[in-house]
Amino acid sequence: MNIKQVRAFLAVAQSLSFASAATQLHLSQPALSLSIKGLEDNLGGKLFTRTTRHTALTPEGEALVPIARRLLAQWENAEDEMKQRFALQLGKISLASMPSFAASLLPKAIRNYHTSYPNIQVAIDDVLSDIVVEMVRNNQVELGISFEPINLLELSFYPLYDDHFLAILPSSHPLSEQECIAWRDLLAYDFITLQRPSSVRDLIENQVNQAGIELNVAFDAHQLSTVVRMVSESMGVAVVPSICRQQATEQGAVCRPIIAPSINRRVGVICQPRSHLSIAASAMLDVLMNTYAAYPIEEKEIM
């Protein structure tokens, strides 16, 4: 039983006329009769009694009418919903973002997306960058925003901008008068960073070790927001991604470029191959890329 047969059956059942039903469905009478016969053959018995002057429902046909109406209504509802989804008038997407990005840059993209697609619901998980990758890999979210992973495997990465790491200091710190701060000068003070495992901490340790500098950690924390807060409370100094700049500044910390060595890392969108994304998620990917297309220029102007 298919939807065309259901529509044909209901049209005949309502009018009790094959001629009227054929006109209503824009079919020839032979085509309509063939559709009804196919339905009857599939179900195993007659649905109509038919003479040259009269068409009537059999008892089985009468029983099928309410069932067919429900099936047609469900089909039309499903068809309408899918059309709305493909037209981006209905749907829901989920994305994960590292907290520093979620708290600073992401709201602009979400606002742009909502302006274009107000009926699409957006769910956001703000989690550590390493967890972002795992959530995408395990299909818990369609899109993730994080630093570029070392190993993408089957995932895709769409870069948004290059993040230049910054040194952050308490407002009254002796190094705050310098325009740029070298690592050796910074590490003369208590250093605060993220707990292991952390891709940010790994990046910092690798870059410093390659420069022949020993990294001694005085305090470590689970999230960058905590690291920034500890610096603002004069507990030490830190090096963080530039997306933490706004939070650091709001809390009274001083931000300076870090050099010798400098640290850069791409921030972007991690997802399954684009052909696997929902229409809503694919549109969000476009919005994210368009929203931050000029962000590297803005970042350089800030620095």
C-alpha cells in the first residue's frame, strides 16, 4: 500500500464515483481503476462493489476509511515538516564550543544565524576543546568550535582565524610596562596554566620546550576562565588564547603579546564531512565562516 493508492481510495470512497475521483486526482479512469485494483490485491480483498450505475464500499472498505485518513494526515504532516526543514523554517542543531569562544565570539554568529533562520533551535555545549572533538566524533553534536586538532581522522576542519596567544598579568605587575613580553621574563614569576590533559597546555609546553625553556607551573586549573580569574587576583601570570582577552580586560588584567617564542594556533569548525550535515547545520557552518571572515584583521588591529 502506497500513498498514491491511499489517496485514490479516499477519493473514490468520498465521491463513490470513479469518474469524479479520477477528475479530482487528474487521472484517467483506467489509471485510477488500476490503482484501486493494486490496493485490493495487496490487501487481499475487495474494497468496493461496483456496477454500471452504482459504486459502494464493502464492509472492509468502510473499515479502511478512517485508517486511510489517518495515514494520509500523517503522511501530509511528515511531508510538510520535511519541506519546512529543507527550507530552514523548522529544525534544531547542536554545537559544542570551547568556553572562551562561547563566552566571547560565538554570540555574534548565533545572533546572525537567528536573524536569518529564526525558527531553527540552537543548543550549545560549552566544553573543553578536547571534549569538543570527541563530541563531534561521537555524533553528540553536529558542529564543534575548537583549536585545530592534531589528528582529525575522518572529521573535517574549517578554519575561522589564527589565534595569537597572549601573556596576561595582574594590573600592577612589573612587566605590564613592556609592549611585548619574552617567555624567559614571564617565567620569573608564578605561572598559571590548565590542568592536564589539555591541548592548550600541551601546545604551550611543546613550544617552550622547543625553545629550550623550562616551564615551571605554580598553579593549574580546569578552565581558562579560572586561569584568568587567578591572574586578576594577583596569584601569578599566564599565557592564554587571545579569545580570553575580553574576559581578562574586564577583570582588570593586562594583556601583552608573548614572544620568544610566540604561539599561534588555528581556531575553526570541526564536523563530519559536509555531505553528512543536516541542512540547518550546513547553514550554521556558512554563518560561522562568514561572521568571522574579517576577524583576523580585527585581531591584528587589537594587538
